Amino acid sequence: MVVVGLEPRCRFMDRAGMATSTRKIAHHLWNGALPERPPLELIRELYRAENAGSTKPSGSQDMAGLILPGISRLDYDYRHEGGVFPTYIESCADAEICSWLEHCMHVVPVAQRPIGYSPLGGENLDPQWIQRLGASGKSCFSAITAMSLERLGESLNECMRCWSAVLPHTVRHPLIATDLLELLSFYQDRYPGAMYSGCGGGYLFVVSAEAVPGAFQVHVRRRSA
């Protein structure tokens, strides 16, 4: 899985796959600034705070994305702490690579997840699809560090194919009013690649060397806050 630490230069939508709920908890927990402690220690502390008493705990990727600077690849294995925390983290805060990603990643607002929505209504945990999903994350990180526009776009397209197969409700659900698949196809047909920020929509990340109408761009946080 790949996460990118961002400098928040706009107000992101809630329920849109941008870790806004996790950010609010972190702000309350640490008074708006990250403590000077090992990142993995902070990830665990924030994970415990967000999931205290939850019967359906979230993954640790949101915590990692908020705490780790730059671009990070998280490797998970169910044999390691039940797959909750990564077994290995590879991060890149190279200025040239971060700048390249900022220029080629365009963010199109779509819609928040509907109230009452859940992506877990149907599950197809086929090992081959799960393997492809993991491989798409590895390909994504490799494409970013190689600054390959085409490879990055294809890794996003592959990730969406896997999401749709493994958890169909990520893109199709009775509560979702927007035709997410049709919108996704529109951008994938015209640009090297595109994928949603989270289950049920949120934002659409579009890979392009040129401006994308209606999109904004983000700034990658190079250093720990």
C-alpha cells in the first residue's frame, strides 16, 4: 500500500478517503503538532486512540499517511500482528520525486460517502485478486520513484480493478447516487490512469502531465511536522 503525507492547503471533504477523522483525533491527541518520537510509536498510539472500543477497527494506513513524511510503501502480512501494522516501510522524501508527483497528480472532487454506507456488504476475498491488489501498490511506489507517468497511471487503474472485484460495494452501492464506474472510465479513457481516494467515491486521483479541468493539486510534506 502507498500513502503520501500532504500539507493541508485546503479543507478536504469528510468521509472521502482523506483521513480527516484520523487527523481530527491526532489534533486532539497531540495538540496540533506531532511529538518528537519514533513514527511507528506514534502510528500505534494514534491507531489505539481512533479504534478504542470499535468492533470494526480501521486500518493503520491512515495513521501512517498522516505521520510519515514524503511517499511511503507499507508492506502488510497477516502473520505479523494480525496484519494490522506494516512489517516493512520504505519512504521517499526526495525533493525531485515529490515535486514530480505534485505536478502529475490531479485531484477531482466527486462526492462524500453517503451516511449509512459501508463497502463490506459483499466480499470476494479471492487470493489471486488479493495478490494483484498488493502488487499494484508495489508497482505504484516503483513508478513514483522512477517518475514514470504511464506506469503510475496503470498501477492506479489496476488497483481500481482489484477494488471492484474484491469489494464490489466500493464503486457500486444502492446509497451511492453517482455512477462512479462511468465517471472513472471517462478519466481512465482520457488520461494514463485514475482511481478514487476511498470506498464510495470521495475524490478522483487523475494522473496527467497536463492540467485536468476541475482538479486541484496537492503539496507533499517533505519533513516530519
